[in-house]
Amino acid sequence: MAASRFDTDNAFFSASLEDDVLVLRDKDAIIRHTTDLSVTDAFFDYMEDVAREPRIRAVVFFGSPNKPGGLETIQFYRQVMESPREHYFLERLFNLVNTYTVALTGFEKITIRAECGRISSLHLNMGLACDYRIVSDDAVFENAAAELGLVTKGGGAYFLSRLVGYRVASQVLMWNRFSAEEALDLGIVDRVVPRDKIEEETLRFARAQLARPISTLIGVRKLLKTDVEALKKSLGIEDQLIHNRINHPDFPGQLAEYLKGHGEG
């Protein structure tokens, strides 16, 4: 198949267009690139191009199998605390995540996220912004932020409350870890598949969804899940809560203890 302008390899992901399905594969530890304006600007230019392209009917996101899980987010917060540009680092992260989340929910295409291994709360939230989520049978969700009194970034509270209800959402957001089967039982993910079959099964699932009227799926998403103003408000509240927690006097000490306990001190 001839390469298209959507075939790319950048700091965040590699991508290839397979007929009418765009397949994106995350790079490792993508959060470290959020402070590079040239990288993030190119990322958004690419995503806007994808959104406008009528040939692309579905977008499949594959998380990196080598992610460090919840530790990636905590390492970023250590970088924030050690930098004299603390406010800048946080604002770059918030801007990237907020803009991406709102844009993804507005895609006129089917969106699917597939993950395996260790999945941070940030990566879970990236999946919640999609229409469907598929994970491997060895997947473990890690919410390291909860251990440090932080809320998760990326719309988790907004999406989970609409997906599983307020009571269950409030419990999940407080959990430090939960398994793929627990996520399936709660309705957070749509399928659990063997790790060595995740790409095959996810692409088969995408093709099956494309056999249905896409306009109906997108309409249901907008009716049930996407109140854009409410989503923006929730994302803004996350930003403020994270700012407040990081600026609390006891946070640096707790962060140091957490990292020491995980061999990062």
C-alpha cells in the first residue's frame, strides 16, 4: 500500500493509514514532550488534518506496551517541582491534555483505544475520551496520583460519571490499582483480549463497528457523553485542584517519600 500524508513518525506516536482506518501507536513516556511547543503544535496540526479528512472513518490508538504506568505521571510532577518554571510546565501539560480531550470527543469518526501492560490514570482517561476501549488480559490500571492526594488529569471524573454512574466513578477514582477484568465488570472497558492478540482483535473490532451506521454512533456519543461546556469546566477544575495540591506545604515531602519507595529517590 502506498504511503499517505498521514503516515508519520514523531515524538508522540507513529501512524499509518490502513484503507479507511488510521492506526496510531504511542511512543514510550509521551508526557515528557508536553513542554515542547514545536512538538505539541505539530501534534495538533496533524490531529486537525485527521479530523478534516473524510476518507478516515475510524482512528485506533495503541498505547505503548512499555509504559511505566502511574510512575510516569509522578516523575513528571517531580520534574515540575524541581524546575524554576513550575507554572509553565503545568500549564503546558494542562493545555495539551485539555485541548486533546475536547478535540477527540468532537471527532466525526469512530475512536478506539487499545492498551496493554501498566496503564496510568492519564492513559485511562485518554481511552475514556474515545468511543471504545480494549485492553489486554494482563493490563493493570495504576492511579499513582491518588496516593499523593492528586486528582487524575484528562476528564476521568467527567467521563466515568457518565459511563458507570456517580457512585462507581467516585470509587474508581480513589483506587490505586485495578485489573482488566475489574474494568470489564464495571463497564469501563469494552473487551479484554489476550495480549498477543490485541492488535488483531482491536482492528477486527474496528472493522465490525464500521459495518454499522457511523452517524448513529456519533449521535449517541454527543447525546450521552459529550456536553462540551461541562467537559471544559471539569477539565478546568482538575487544573485548579492539581495546582492547589502541588502548592501545599506537605506535598514535596510526600512526593519524595513516594519516589523513594519506588526506587526513584
